[in-house]
Amino acid sequence: MNIARGLKAAAKAFGAGPAAESFHAGGKKVACPQCENVLFRKRKASLSTSFSALTNTEWTDEEACALVCANCSRIVWFLDDLKPDA
């Protein structure tokens, strides 16, 4: 399997799941920097380090909020957890 095909498959798997929603951050509506879409699927992602992986203490690492664009699959990262717009 070539690398590009593997990355596309990973992006699709990461982007599939819950319904797409819109979010606000810093008082502004979040928009995809690639395609300007405003609908995202929210995921949690671990911010593990190589040291924590080596010492098996990954559970102490922080989590980030990853928004996956429902249109182009670009991932937009936020350290704080975002709530969907009502």
C-alpha cells in the first residue's frame, strides 16, 4: 500500500462518525482554512510525548479537541474542548 493511499484511508476513518456540527472558538465561528466550510466532526486526541510513551505514562498527557472538516477532511486543532453551537 502506498503512503498516500494509507493517509487518505486514515483521514477518512478519523473523519467518519458523528454528525457534523458548527463550533465557536474565541468568539468567532470556526471555519476550515482550506475550504471555508463551517461543519466539523469533533474528536478527542491525546497529546502524548515520546517520553510518556517510553515510560508508559501516556494517561497523564493532555487531550486536545480535533475538529475534522466534513467537506475536505482537514483537521483543525484546539487545546480547549469546544462545545457545538446550539
